[in-house]
Amino acid sequence: MSIKSIVVTASSHNYSQTPVEVQLDARSEFRSIKLTDAVSGALMPAQWERSGGGVELTWIEPGLEAGASKTYHVNISQGRAADSAEESVQLETDSEGRLDVLVRGEFVTSYFSGPQWQRPYFHPVMGPYGDPVTRGFPMVRDAPGETTDHPHHRGIYVAYGEVNGVDNWTEGSGRGHTVHREFAALESGPVYGLADALSDWVTPDKRSVLLRERRVMKFYNVAPSRLVDIDLTLTAAEEDVLFGDTKEGGIISLRVASSMDVARGGRLENSYGAVNENEVWGKRADWCDYSGPVNGLTVGVAIFDHPKSFRHPTYWHARDYGLLTTNPFAVSTFEGGGPSGEYVLPARDSLRFRYRIYIHKGDASEAKVAEKNNNYVTPPAVQVN
């Protein structure tokens, strides 16, 4: 048995429902790690995974005001962990290439990765009131009031339009594919569900691999808002890969529910206070939020670009008609001239992109999107004693 104490200290910002990670030195064999509040003695749901010579422990910090500290006790032992299945994140797969995500027993989204689709995507993505915040088309046909443009805009997805000249953004004959190979890991748990998906970006004939993709997705145990982290690594296969300077692409992309479109009362806003397509499109920003009405209630989806992402802060291909996507390559396109943003990734080298998706009630102001972004890029300080 080993007992440690952890002191968590907030910076000059408040923290609420914030994932916190800490590295622990735990080299001997053990069966469980228990995290308890040092003052109340309450057991905190915690999840761990081995990392190097120790473990990485994660929990959801429920609330910590600016400048405040909180102490936890960590018990590393041979005993069984407490059963926290009632508040777990569950990942369930089927034989058709679908992964369902449930948080506290509620369906959140499905990740479709079967060979029948051009590339993997999330659909539907449920909001805080139980209705989708993503458009149903083209997966759902003839839904009342839904737009039917750009059928390649499927929920939330990863794609790009010029990869060694291959269009892996749109769909159909002559386009590239992202072929899911396997899940290297699938893990349900009390704090998060983890899916580690391995895929190949291939030519239209599927004979040549251009990029190898690793997409690590964490779905956190928070409600009624939703938090999803996507850590994406693209590695050039046997040849150099040129990412062209085109607006037609997005490393992480989403199409909001049609009722959220700006023309129908929605609102685009970025970290600099720019509003709607005229001010947001083609601009760099730390985050961008798309909010609007769904069944009479205002909801929103924000994407946070981590400082360690390639070419942070990213440019945003954001449209009033419902598209929100990150695009760090279309520099001259967005700037209206000047140096090209194309990038050559040498064979067997990698690019890393990190994002957090925050699904929330209200608009960016009501949902404290700026504060939530700070929680992501500047988590509370953690000291292990």
C-alpha cells in the first residue's frame, strides 16, 4: 500500500467540470488507485493508465475557484477499486463498424468507421437537452427543415481536400478515402471512455497509402455539457506528403443542426470576439463557437485548438450556413494572397493536432467558453507529496 497527497491549485481562473491529469510514481504491482477528498473523505471517481515507469491518474475536478487549493489523498493498493459503473462512460461496438458512446447511461454519439463510408464520422452528436447539435443529412433524409447542401459534411469528421493532389474532403468516385484499420484500444471507465483508432488515408483506388492516422478520442464523464478530446497524429507513409493551400478541408470539422445556422438565428464567435462568417472566416483564433436554437432552446458547440497543435492558433473555415472547421494550411487563401500555407510532410514524419470539443447550453458567453478553453490549455497546477 502507498498513500500520497495531491494538492490542486487554481490559477487566476475558475475551474468547473475540468479533467485533471497527474503522473504518479507507481512502479510496484497494484490493483487499484483510490482518490479521496482530504477534508470530506468523499471518494472521487478516478481512472488510471500505465505511463512509462508510473501511471497517469485522471479525474474530473468539480469546481475550484480562482486561486483556491484542494487536497486529495491517493491510496495505491492491492485491493479492488470501488464500483463506479453507475457514473461510467461506456463504449459499445457492433459488427458494422459503429462505436456507441454513452455517458451515465445516456447516448451521446456514434462513431461510424465501417468500409461502406468514405471516412469515419460522428453522428448524431447529442446536446445538453437531449437533441442533436449536428445536422442529420445525409445520414437522415427528408428531415423537416434540414438543409441538403454539401453531403460530405457528416456530423463531426476529419478530412482534407489536397493531399498529394488527392481530394479527401468531398465524397464519391475519384476521391480519397480514410480507411479505418482497427481500434488499438477501447476503454470504458468512471472518468472517460477512450478510443484509439488507427486509419489510413489512401488514394481513390485504395492501392496507395498516403498518410497513417492515429486518432485518440476521450469522452469525459461530464453532464449535461459534453467534453471530447481528440488527439490526432498524421504520419506520412513511404513518400513525402504535400498538404495544399485550399479552403476545402478541415482537420477537425463539424456541421451544426440546420436550426443553428446563422441565417436561422445562430451565432458564430471566436476567441477575439469576432462574430459570424464575415468576421470569423479565414481568421486565426484559439477557439471558435457555433451556437443557436434547437427545438426552441439555445445550445452550442465549441472547438478549442491546443497550443501544441500544428500552426496554433489555427485558421477557421467557418460558414454562416452551418460549417465550422479548423484549417491551418489555407494561409494564402484566407489571407487573400501572400505566402502559401502548403506544407510538405517528409516520409515517416508526423504532424500532431490536439482539440477539445465542448458542447453546451446557451451561447459562448453563457457557457463561459473562454473560461473552458483556459481550463483545457492551462489546467490547475498539481503537486504530489
